Amino acid sequence: MHRPMTLTSFQAPALLIATLCSGGPAAVAEEAPSWPQFRGPQGDGVSTETGLLKQWPEAGPKLLWTAEGLGFGFGSVTVGGGRIYAAGDRDKHTVVTALNMEGAVQWQFENGASWDDPTPGGRSTPTFDGGRVYHENGHGAVVCLAADTGEKLWGRNQAEEFGGRFSSWGYAESPIIDGDHVLCCPGGETAMVALNKTTGETVWKSASSGEPAGYSTPILAEYQGLRLVLTMSEKSLIGVNADTGDLLFRFEHFTPRYVANCVSPLYHDGHILVSGGYGKGCVLLKLGIAGKQATVEPVWRTENLDNRHGGILLLDGFLYGASQWTNKGKWVCLEWQTGALRYAEPGVGEGSVTSAEGLLYTLSEGRKMGLVKATPEGHEVISQFSLPAGGKGATWAHPVVRGGRLYVRHGDLLHAFDVRAG
């Protein structure tokens, strides 16, 4: 279902809250630089923003607006073309929402049935590319929408059309764009599929070991002339040739107690890091390339950083992320090359993380936002504040720093804070 670009009864409060907090239309920001997909342009959680606050006021940075009516969900937001995109579940449907930069709803589109059990709520983050928005619901329905109107341009169902299999909590990945292709991971009979991003037609599909899909979003990598797509299936890291779809390797890595591969792989300089929660920890793998073939070999392993789904950052040779069980929700720093533990400290509590201007933006699962120095010497929290009340559920959505703003999603709500310096 496509809603026209007019405010419905539930959209009106979003505009009202936005206007009250921002001071009205005169305070609207200029079109923000793009944050087109989950974890940003490179899929690594690192923002290129500059000119940001190095310390926040005691009550936190200025709240510009709060939008509501997004539907309940845990997905993050994307920014592109002067709009903000989010998705959530409402009234038994998964709803994709476009907001303007004031936080007012521009259009909404129902992408199939909501995910109701277990753990109800939207999972996937919309992807913005070239005037189009791509979204995948918890049952595997992938749609391409016109970014300015929400009109449906095409749709596929990867579970039904590619023999896909998902794990207990449904599909949670966010589609990514590679040139003219949109990439998704059905699992089951097909490890990965490339669709023409304009028409939705199948370009290639990858062989599979039969494992269900994992919950992580794929990433792109290139090493020694070979382009790869990397993602986590239910129990393994898989590497696929980005040009042909050939399955290159499979490396087993899973959490035995709860099979939940949620964290996207992290690639740097011929090496791949994968992590799992529930005490599993992480492993650094070295890529080996021979023509069009690829292999992986472990370099080191550690249980110290058993990141569940909050994401891991690589900054200046050090890894930063939250441990789940091993270090009891503490924030951890490891050396990239050796895996050596540099610290494990509580911070604001276990959660998700992004980075800008050499600082960590840490969001706990319990509404606390922290600004932290990215240094292996210790987890120094410069500033912290609690999100406004009103959102429901855990704050699992990854924060976004773009256009001088900090966007934080909580349940049905999206908060926009002004983090510009001066």
C-alpha cells in the first residue's frame, strides 16, 4: 500500500513535535550528506563528518525534533536525497517511512506482513541509491520504491523464489548496492542473489551449503584484483565473487547456545574479522587469492569481544565494540593485528556504536548515549545523556551521525539531535 504525500492522523503529531523542537520551518537543515545504507557508505560504521561537538551539555545535545508513527522496530535510518528513511511494524504490516529533514512524514509504504514472533519488530534498514529506496521485510519480501513518492517499482520474495530459509528471528539483513546490482542473502538453496537494481531481474545467484540465512548485512571487499561479497549465514562466514556469484569459501563460525550470526564481517587490508555473541568471540582471518579463487586462514581468536549485534569499529589499528557475555556487557578494545585485549570497561552499557571525528558514539540497550574517546588507553566517557522517554523496547538501532546531526531510533520514535560545533 502506498500513502500519498499528505499527513494522516497519526502523522500529524510527528510534524507537531518536529516543529516545536526545531523552532519551525526556519530551523530546517540544508539537505544532509548521504548515509545511504546500514552502517554508512562503506558499511563500516565510520562517519566522515567534521565540525562536531567534542563534548555535550549535561542534558545532552539540543533535540531538534522527534518523529513518531514509524512503526515499532530495531532498524537504523538512512539519509539521502534530502530525506530520512526508516522501517517498522504497525497494524500487522511492515511500513517503510520517508521523512523530510524536519521530521515530517512524506510518504509510507506497506511492505508485506509484520514480523510478530519471536521478538516482534522491524529489522531491516532501508537502502538509498540513485532516487530509489530498497527494503526487505522479515519474511524476505524485497521491494524497490521511488524515493520521492514511495511508488513501488518492483518486488521479489527471496524466500519463495530462491528456496530461501531464514532462522528463528526472520530476515534481518539490509540490502546493499553494488554498481547496478542489489544484493540479498536468501539462505537455504541460494546463499546470495544479485538483482538488477532497476528492474529486479535476477543477475546471478550463488550456490549454498543449505544453511539458513544469518542476520547480518553483507559487505563488499576487494583484494588483489578480486571483488568479494562477505556475509554471515546461520553458522558460517561466506565469501562470494561479486561479479559472478561463485561461492568462494565458507568458514564455520556460530554461537552454539543461540545460533545468531548478527554482526556484519569487517574487512581491512586482506583480512576479515567476524564476531558472535553469547561467549563465542571473534576471529581474524587472512585472505588468500589465487586468480579467481579465495581461501581464508585464521590469524588469531579471542572470546573477549563476543559482540552480539551492536557492531564493531576499526579505528587506527584498534577494534572497539561491546562484549556480551565474556566481559559482561563491557566495552572492549582489541589490537587488530594480534587480538590482544587493551581494555574492558563498562561505559554506558552494552549496545551499538558508530564513530565520527575520532570519537565513539555509544548507545546502550537502555537509552543511554555516550561520547567516548577512541583510544586504546581506556574507555573515557566524555559525555552521556539519556534519550527522551516514550520509546518502547530495547534501543538496539545503530545511531547515525550525518549532516551535523545525531539520529537515534527507539521503537516507534526517531530523535534528531544537533551535534554541530559552534
